[in-house]
Amino acid sequence: MKHFKLLYFLKCIALASVLGAQVDLQAQVTDNGLLQVKGNKIVNKEGKPIRFAGPSLFWSNNYWGGEKFYNKNVVSWVKKDWHAGIIRAAMGAEDNGGYFEDPVSNKARVEAVVEAAIANDMYVIIDWHSHHANEHDWEKASTFFAEMAQKYGHHDNVLYEIYNEPLKISWSSKIKPYAESIIKTIRQYDSDNIIIVGTPTWSQDVDQAADDPIDQPNIAYTLHFYAGSHGQSLRDKGTYALSKGVALFVTEWGAVNANGDGEVNYEETKAWIDWMKANDISHCNWSINDKAEGASALYSGTSNKGGWSKLTASGTFVREIIKDYNSETGSHENKKERSTE
Ligand code: MG
């Protein structure tokens, strides 16, 4: 009888350690808490630099094709199979089928992804996916972000991205005033979650933002690259911005050409990943979609429920990058440090 009890006890311990290991592997937000900007780094609740990677969803717009992937199954799958620590909900604003035309459907898609990210212990970017936000009705962006901040601002999981990719326009006279207005709105309801601001020329001119930064805490600036089109000269802009003391976030990047199509550029992508790692920069890859173009991670007609066994060339490469990136994040390093303290 005693032997049975001992065996049962040992089994329970073995099961607990297996479950514990699984919990540790999955833990991201519970370990790292609210992300904050400290100098040119994004840091966790212990003030240690942290970096995450994950995918971006495609535009959320009705009938564009990517909207079917805005669901809990997809979020859970990229957490489980890609080890994604973050996911980006790219809500289309002014274009056909976007938030201006159908706020209810587009907002519901974003909320499904935010709630799935919270359930999966992941960070999530709420992205106003626009090339024209400063030209149009600021009130709509303001209303949307006020609602998101009230609903989700108390969750450590959330980051706001208020202007995906401004065109070739002035940082100081066009983008910055828009950003300051939206930041003011968000801060009425959420005093502390990170707000990421787009930069001129499809979020490449981070140097201009760094020369005239927004005088507020917990602001990061968007740098986007497509490895088939952008290389060292854009990384140099990033390095310059970091040297001026601002934090960067690569909320969108592609392994292909800047138009979202073309073949994977393995060599240039690796140079970018090395640069991001060296500078503790988090990133989201474009994109989880099955449109027939180079940047899509999925082949046309792939299930929108996860469980994907076959990915495109970009999807296959990016999944490996994300798995590796998150396995080396500060969350694991910190855990090691804590366990030896
Ligand atoms: Mg908050």
C-alpha cells in the first residue's frame, strides 16, 4: 500500500513538473508584465531589455481575404507552433471595407485578436493600418483608440500603433501633431501602455522622428523594412535613431520586396534579424494571409483555424526566425537569472 502511495506521489510530482515546464514555455506577459520604454530600449517589469517576435495579420478590411484569420484559433496556433510572443492586428482604416466604412466588423476582428492574445498570454499590437491618418478624420482614430484604451488599457498585453505607414510627408508638421493628439486621447484612459508612432516614407525615416521626438513617456517609433528592397542604408537610419535615444519597434517587415511580392531574400533578412537582435528590437512579420503574393505565410485556401502543416517559402523561413527569436528573449534569460539568484 505504501508503495502505491509513493508511486502515486512520484507520478504527481512528475506531472506537476511537466505542467510547470509547459507553463514556463508559454509564459510571456505573466513573466514580463507591462512593457515600458527606457532610453532606446523596451524593458519588462523588472526594467530589463526585452524583445519579442510574432506575425502581423493582413489588413482587416471586409472581403480583402485576410480578415478570416482574425480569430482565436489562429492566435493560439502561432503561439503554440511558432512560439509567437506577440501578434499584430492591422485594422484597415480609410480604404474599402475598412473601419471608416464598417467600424463594427473591423473592430470586432481586432477585439477577437486582442482577447485571444490575452487568453494566450501574448502581447498584441492594435494597429491603425493607414497611409493617410493625418489627412483624414482624426476624430475616428480618436474614438477608436479611446474605446480600445478604456476596454484594454489595464491589460499588460496591449500596445497601440496609431499610424501604420505615413507617406513621404513631414514628420514635424504632419505626423507629429496627429500623433500627439491621439496620444493625448489614449492617455486619458491608459496612462502607461506603449504607444508606437509611424514615421515618414512608409515608416522608414526614423531619423526624422529621432531628431524631433514626442515629449512623452512610453513612446516608440515604427521602423518597417522589406528585405528584398531595403538594406544597410535603412539599418543606418535605425542605428542613428537609436543613438539619439529613441526606442524602435519593427511592427512590420517582409522577407520579400517592398510591394509585398517577390522571392525571399534570405541573406538580407538574416542581416536585418542580426541587427534587430543586437539592438533588442521586437518585430512582427507581414503577414498571416493566403493571398497569392510573396509575403503571405500561407498558400491560397489554407485553413483559417491553424494546424498548418505546409507554409510558403516566406512562412517557413519566418516561422523559424520567430521560434528562434523568442527562445532567446530576455524572458528566458531573466528566468535563468532569477532561478540562480
Ligand atoms: Mg495601462
